[in-house]
Amino acid sequence: MGSGKSTVAARLAGLGAVVIDADRIAREVVEPGTDGLAEVVAGFGDGVLAADGSLDRAALAGIVFHDESARLRLNAIVHPRVGARTAELIAAAPADAIVVYDVPLLVENGMAPGFHLAIVVDAPVEERVRRLVTYRGVPEQDARARIAAQATDEQRRAAADVWLDNSGPPDQLLPVIDALWTDRLVPFEANVRLQRRAERGPARMTDPRPDWPADAERLINRVRLAATGRALRVDHIGSTSVPGLAAKDIIDLQLTVGSLADADALATPLAEAGFAPLTWIDRDNPKPSDPDMTRWLKRLHAGSDPGRAANLHIRVAGLPNQRFALLFRDWLRALPAERAEYEAMKRDVAERFADEPTAAEYAETKEPWFDAAFERANLWAEDTGWSPV
């Protein structure tokens, strides 16, 4: 609140976005004559009505922002109505629209997984209070109480795919919004609509990044939502899941399902959620101890977001490839020497194939090392009693 969401939304609207304003809808659902207003009055009394019969927002705010139970009671009245109206407006948008939902309680209500991206607009608390008091006429005590009732910076950072710093003058942020629109939102929309992966260049190794776990968690939450009813588990796997390990800046996830039929049934829901199916990859390379190709079948999806490269491997519970993805991750986490050897091999191979247009040669050249690692990791699992958690 007071961070400048409306400024960002207005700029995106000017660039062509369909903007849906949750605050505006929240006002509409409690206008005079609505059942929403009637329920608010029934819950909080006639004292929340102005002389003309409309909602006295200041009076209501004075109640709910100092009483957590009252705030939750109000949310239970307003939020379902806002959600229903929002769904109507999203459904009415053109098929190729970039829909921007301007909402103040995205994090608090756990709504981020339902959207392709969560953009957080930030400003320091004191600056937000100043704006609310100066430009909206909100009493300072109320402004601070409202801000305190909302998510913390840490919670919002965890939910944010994009973090926009709006602590300065508005014109400083406008070029950032324009670049976000051109470089990420426009191609992302086209990729999702056409069910295609985002373009990637050659494989490039990078030092470990502290944001990989949080990036993975946001993607996992979206996969879980899209795969509701068929997902047995969703895990962060691959090199970015191993602390301290250099890797390509690509998040690998594993979605475990009960059968390949379940995986195929999820192709469209996952594509709509931003994970496009790659029909030309349908199996992992079988390891020497198990050459049966049918036990290494999978489905592979890749992220449609140009700003966050991701692979989603869909494997069947209990098959060797599903198990090994989890074992390999935990083995590397547990054994620094194996982790160091793996990183040295990866850096060498990545340098050799740095100019290749795809990662195919990079992946193929690593296979002999993986064949040996498969045996070592399984011995470690036997010695330690490891099993997927």
C-alpha cells in the first residue's frame, strides 16, 4: 500500500495491457443496493454507512485495521465477490491480451501461483506512509496500521518474480516497466498462447546464485496448482538444487505422477500455466545397470517465460529415472568431493561446447560421467539407507 502499484499498472495499460483493478472492484461490490453492502452492514452495524447510504470507508477502516478478527470477517465478505468479478473480466479479455491484475493482497491471500508472474512494487515504509498521508489523506496512524496488516518485505520477496523499486521519482521507474513489457511480458504471452518454450542460447555456466531456491519454489507452486489431482510430488532437482554447485541458470523441476497417462493429461494445463511440452524428448538415457528403455520414459516441458529458464521433467513414481533424479541431488548435497568432481566436469564440457547453438552436445558428452556416477550414487544409497523423502 502506497508503493506505487497504480503507477505501474497505468504505465502497463498505456503499453497495451488489460488492467483489472482489484480495489475498484472491491468498491463496486459494496455499492449501495448490492448484497455485499447489505452483508457488511449486517456484520458491522449501521455505523459504517454514510448519510447517503453508501459505505463510510473511513469508519469501516477504523474498525478493521485495528482488529484482526474484524479484518478477516470483512475479507470473507468482500474477497469472494471480488474474485468472482475478476474471473468474469479475465474471461472477457481478448485471447492475446496481457492481463494485469492490480491487487494489494496477492501475497497475503496466497494468489501468486495462479498467475504467470507476480510483480511486486516496493518502496520504503516511511515513503509509503508519506505518500498515503500526503496524496490520499489517510491519517498517519491508520496508514501505519494498514501497512502493518499486510505482508512483510520478506514474504513479498519470496512471492516476487519481478521486484520493482519505486522509492524514487516515478519517471525513474518508467524505463524499467517499458523494458519489462518488451523483453518479458510480450514474448511470454505469445509463448503461452502458442504453447512454446522461451528461446535460449548456448549453455553457460554460472556461479551459484542465492535466488535459485526461491525461484524454484515459485515455479513448484505453479506446477502444483496446474497439476492438482495428479501431482504426487514436485521437487527442485538438478544442479541448481545443490547448494554451492555452479550450474547453468536453468531451474530443473521433477513432477512425479502415477502414470504416463497422467503426464499426458497434464500437457495442456501445464502449457497454459507456462510450461510448454517438448514432444521430441520422451525419455532419459538408461543407465548401464538397467537398459530397459521403457523404465526411463518421461515427459518434458520447458518454461515459456523469457526471464526464467526452467525445465519440468514428468516421471512416474517408482521408476528408476524418477528415483535417480532425487538420489543424485541428495548424493551431491551430501558428498563435497563428488560435487567438486561433477562441477569440474561440467565446466570443462561447457567450455568445449560454448559456441554450440543448442545444449544437445553438452548433455551427450556428460553421459559417460553420469553412467559411473549412477553406480556410485546407488552404492551410497545402500550404505546410508537413503530413500526419497
